[in-house]
Amino acid sequence: MRQHSTRPPTRTAPRAVTLGTGVALLAALLPVSGAQAAGRSCPDRDNDTYEELLDCVTLKGVRAHQLDLQEIAEDSTDPDYPGSRAAGTDGYADSVDHVAELLEEAGYDVTLDPIEFDFMFPAVLRQVAPAESDLETGAFTGSEPGELTGQVVPVDVNLTGDRASTSGCEAEDFTGLDLGGSSDIALVQRGTCTFGLKVQNAQTAGAEAVIVFNQGNTPDREGVVVGDVSFLDLEQTIPFDAAIPVVGASFADGVALAAPGSTAFLRVLPTERRTDHNVLAELPGENADNVVMAGAHLDSVPDGPGINDDGSGVAALLETALMMARSEPQNTVRFAFWAVEEKGLLGSADYVGGLSEADLDRIALYLNFDMVGSPNHVSMVYDADESTFPSADTGVTIPPGSTAIEDLFESWYTLIGEPYDDSAFTGRSDYQAFIDRGIPSGGVFTGAEVVKTDAQVAIWGGTAGEQFDPCYHLACDTAENVNEDALERNSDLIAFAVLTYAFSTESVNGVAGTAVPGPAVELPAPEGPRGTFRTAG
């Protein structure tokens, strides 16, 4: 059984850790390292002190990895999704080769872990009447293949005012609608219930296809929506098997499709079984039975190169791994670059699901880094102590030991004077498979589609009324879609956290380790989250 510390984690007293640095953020604390002064290049150093590692994990190095990923996407002429690094494409395969080659050259034992999944080809949506127009779309996960032209039947849509929508959530929404033909397309609006429930009700009412368009009530619900119709409940415990094709649309296109006399053509091709690979690189430690894992997902969405989502996490973690390649840690460190995250966290789930109980028990903790350089960022730490997001609300059970990870990240931010806030464990990233098996987990996050508030601008700067990442899941998620200050801070933090746990995970799981080499400095108690996500009650 996995060991956990019996001591409750403290959030009030400072903790002593070995801390030295030559990076700009902490240049006032310590001088430039002697190794650097002696002219030894970073790849030739052990980098097993904070000072050495943080001196070598640089913004320049991290940005170089992002530019490499950008180039891979630009060079991809994949027949289905060119210009991306999406799962199942040439761009993703080239990303795997690139990351694996760098890690192998650095001396890592690299494993390409296969994961099979259903590859979805590009869908087609075209309005035929009253005006003809090709519309941006995508097939929903769980959609049945099909092709038809038919009348578009709006279902309880709300196109004005607050645009509050329960469209398609109840069978009564379809009462009196003309869905008795052989090619009727139900048009439902996002909101209130799961996509699966909307489609089930439309299918039962006689629709031969469904278009789900975005709700349009907030800026982050304007663009094309593509989701999953495989479940009827938010907890994903009640499966649903759609028997009709389902595609997505933007709010504006939904308004056009809702016009009287509207007809449309749509096509969803059958899926194809394909194999991609997780990239795993292991750094052996003195203790092979206490494994520290850190991961980031390597795939992008089909619409673009994915340089913040999650080229930022990949680049920072890859640079950390390369700079640690010659170190000799106490614990074994395993770096993971996950496949098929954007299609349902499939790579990490398959990996964890394939481990034996003995191998699971060897994993001390998991650190997740998904989007760490968002342009309109807020610095966030996953809320393990549930001070802002109780598990009763999120539906995610957080394993013991995770709070100690949160403390470490928050203490680092406090040390460098960076304000931070909580981020919910929502099950939307690769930590989910680990916490489902009781493995302590944590990470940092700079935001995706949520819109920034005036209160957050007052703390972190940026632009109110815009998403944390305005290019989230869009073609503009390029190497220019980054806040370099946030990326540099979080690259330092990722290196700091990985090196800390490489030598001791005692605060997390009770397994004694050793001190990180170098001078000891007290890490301050966490200042506390700023509370910009808290609501009354």
C-alpha cells in the first residue's frame, strides 16, 4: 500500500529547503554559480542543486522548444489536419520523434508507450438555404457517421437577452416539432445539461442528425463548440451510444441556421483506429521504489499548433528533463509527454490503467503542467486543500498528500513575490487518471477559456473581458501566443519542484529522502490565494 505521512501538512510555519539560484528572479539571493563561472556548459553539468538547475533552465531554452514545435506544425502536410500536432496526424508523430530524440541524446532511457484510439476525420457542415455557406464545424466524440441534407429544426433556442439555454434538455422541448421526415436536423443550443442528453432526446424525438451550437452568453461561448456525447451525466457514469451524426457550430452560425426555412448538409465519416505514443523518459534514482512523475500533453487540437496548449508545459518540462539528465537523484524521476489528451485524456488514462498495483504503489506523486504561459494569465495552483473549490462541488476526490504539493508551489510563488490563486481540480487534464488511483497530484495553470475579471487585472495585469488564453483551441495558438514573464516564472517553478521531489517526497507520502545538495534556505509559508474565483456562500 502507498505510504502517506501521518502528520497534517502545515500552511503556517516556514519549511527549510536547500535553495540557491542564479536566475534573474532570485539574483539578489545568491551569486552566479561557480560551475557557470568555470565555463562548464549546462548539458555537461550535474545540475543537482537549485542554483545549477535554475541557472540552466532558461526562458531562451524553453522558447526554443516552443519554436521547434511551431516548426513541426508548420511543416506538417497531414492530409486531414495540416498545420497542427493533433493526435493521429503526421504533426503529432513528428513531435514524438523530436522529443524522444532529444531525450535519448541526453542519455535517457526513452519508452514509446502505444495508445490506440478512434481517429475522427474532419466533418463538413454547409448551410444550403436560405443562403449557401460553408460553416466551421467538427464531429462530436461519440458521433455516429452519416451524411444527409435536411431541414434544420430549432429546439427551444434562446438567441437574445441573457441567452440562458435549456435547449434539448427535456423531452418536452421537442413536443410539436416537425421531426417526422427522413432527414431532419435538430438544432440545439449549448447550456444546462450534457450534450449526450440533448442528443438522446433529439434522437428519441425522430431527428436524423443534430447540430449543437454554442450558447453565446459569454465571450468564451461564442466560437465553435465540439464536445463529447458519450455520457448523459456530468460525472460521466451513465454512458450513451448515439445512433445519429452530431456536429458543432458557433453561436453566430447557430443563429443563421435557426432562420426560418433553413436547410443544411452535414457529413461525419467513420472513425479509423490509429495508434499514437506517450513519450516516457526515466532518470534512475537511488530509490527505485519511490517514483516522482511529471507530465504535460504533447498533442494539440486539430485547429492549430498548440504552442501554449500545451507546448508551454511540454517545453518547460522538456528543458527541465534535459538539464537534469546528468543528475543523480535520490528518487527515480519519470517524465511523461502524453498522447491524445485533447480527445479525452486517453494517453494518460491508458498508461495508468495498464500499470500493475505494484507499479502504481511505486509512484509517490504526479505533477501536471498544462498551459503555463497563457497571454492574459493568472498564476494558479491546483486547489488540493479545497479552500476555494470543494470536492463536493467539483466531483473530484483529491488524494491525501496533494496539499503538500500545493504548499510547495504556493511557497515558491510567495518567495518570488508572485500573487496566485486557486485552480479547481475539474478532471480536465492528465492528473485525473492519477488521482483516480489515489496518487497525490498537483500542478500550476495559467488559464484557458475563462474570461479575466477587473479584480484579476488589478492583481496580474492584462485585459479584462478577454479569455486567459484568447487563442485557446484556435489556429492562433502559435509561438506568439505566450506571456514570457509567466512562462519564465513557471519554468523556474517546474524545475524547482521536480528537483525538490527528486530528492525527497517525505512531505507528500512520508517516504524519507535526502536534502537537495547546496545551501539551505527557508521556504516561506504560503501567502494564500487571492480569492478572485470565490463566490458568495
